[in-house]
Amino acid sequence: MKCGIVGLPNVGKSTLFNCLSNAKAQSANYPFCTIEPNVGTVSVPDPRIYKLEELVKPERVVPAVVEIVDIAGLVKGASKGEGLGNQFLANIRECNAIIHVLRCFDNDNITHVDGSIDPIRDKETIDTELQIKDLEAVDKRIDKAKKMAKGGNKEEAKIAEVLEAAKSFLEQGKNLREMETDEIEAEILDSLHMLTFKPVLYLCNVDEAAVKSGNKYVDAVREAVKDENAEVLVLAAQIEADITELETYEERQIFLEELGLEEPGVNRLIRSAYKLLKLQTYFTAGVKEVRAWTIHEGSTAPQAAGVIHTDFEKGFIRAEVISYDNFVQYGSEAKAREAGKLSTEGKSYIVQDGDVMHFLFNV
């Protein structure tokens, strides 16, 4: 599951990606590794795992991770191949969600491709390129669906119907994520990798003065995206860059306190990206290791077991589950068990975020 960072050139994407790549500097426990030059795996800052570490005292701790892709700046005409348009749009198509960076600060020393600061215009520029690309994809697929529907294929008839509605929506200059869909319609759009259907998080890159309470640009963004069911996050990429330069955790904390901030903005961003991808965490906790495992929201116990090893899913018998709150309250698996707070769950159990789990299986 990947999150792609998109935006116009010079809005702070690379600074932000570099801050994420130095996320290990925020706290020694958040490692980062680069898979390709523009893809990074970043640990999800989660205080729960360190509380479990405190209680269990394992040999090692393994946090959950999320993949972040730095997609080079899109420009007007990208849908027609301007710049490296086609390549960039293909990179976005491979991502499961989008972090859309908008420049919300004035600085005469950093030029803007359009000569002035207007995050709504910038958002519309990128939206338009993605909508054009989606329209092309819809046009290509709709003919095939209609032909097969004429031959009596009910599934393709449904696809044709959804694509007709999508085409009409896109032609109005709207993103498909704003379109009302039921579960089946959403699955169709998702399976066709529609760019404007992907969940999005708008990241307002501000200066130091606006990092706590925002500014007029941030207000304009919030108003513009209110119908998109999208989170708006405010962060100062330059401050994040300054934080990563500091050597010790103590220095970083003093710097944050001076700014009136509780934690680095990239921590909030990583957690938001994880949520945007509809991911959640369960834990295994033993003396060898405490580990956070990543699953999709709504996963069953066997599916969660399969993340550890496919054999666990195939031979799943049952799961022993303690909620995170109960584990912390009683301080150990043994004491939670004594208090009757350990439950035995079968194949239909839907895993809850933060569950501490132990699987029994037989292959």
C-alpha cells in the first residue's frame, strides 16, 4: 500500500519527502529505508508500541510501516505528456492514496511556476490533469463495456452504467471521489484505478507564523475541499527540515516547545497517510519481540494471521485476543488472562485496531 506525494514544482514536496526520509531523526525508533530513489518506507509513529515495550521488555521492537512515493512535480499539460507527464501519472496510478501538497506561504525567494501564490488555482491545475487522464481511461473502457453488455454480459452492463455516470461527473470538472457511490460502484471505480477516485489528504505547506493556526490560504483550501471528505493537514516543511538537522531528541523537543508544538508534523502526516490507506494495526507481544502488524480495516482473524505467514491463515484454529487498553491496564498477558480479559475468537472475528493477538494454527 503506497501513498504518493503530488503537487506543482516548488511547493515543498521534495523538502517534505527528505524530512520523511529523515524520520529516524525524529526518534531513534522510527527507521526509514529507500527502496527506489523516490520510494521510502517510513515507520508509523505509534506510542502504543513503546508502552508495550515498557511492559513486556522484549529483545526487539518492530513498528508498522507505510510506503511513501515522491512523484516529481506535475505541470499543466501533464495529461498530454508535458514535462514527464505520462510517467508521473503512471506513478500516481500505482499509488493507493494521494498526499496533495499545496503551497500556502509567501516567499519572494522561492519562485512559483505561475508567478503568484494561489493554492486553489494550483489544486485545480492538478485536478484538471488527473480528470483529463480519467476521462481518457473511461472513454477507452466504456466502449468495451457497452459491446459486451449488448452480448448479455450483466457485469459489463453495470460497468458501462457506472462509467457513464463517472464520465458525466468528470466533464463537470469534478473529482470522482466526490461522486456518491454504493459499494459495488466504488469497487468498479477502484478496480479501474481512476486517479480522481483515490482518497486524498491535502497538505498545506505554510511558514513558521502559520504553523499553529493556519492562514488565509489554509482557510481557502478548507473551504474548497469541504465536499471531498478529505483531511486537511497544516505543516511547515522548512521547520520539519530544521528539526531533522538537530542531533538529539532533547534538542528537538526544546525546538518544538519553543514553537508551541507537541510533535513533529511529519509524525502526524505519517499517521494520517496510514489512516488514508484504510490501514490499522494489531500487535504481537512476547519476550523475543513486540511487533506492530499492518492489516486492512475490517480484516478477519485468519486474514490478520496470514500477514505473519500464509500457513497461519491456512491452518487457523483460533486467536487469543486482549484489547490494548486491557493489556496496559493489567500489565501483562498472564494478568489479563487471570482477570478474564483474554477472549478466544474464531474465523469470523473482525480484528480491532490495537488488539494484542496470539494465533493457534495447525498445518
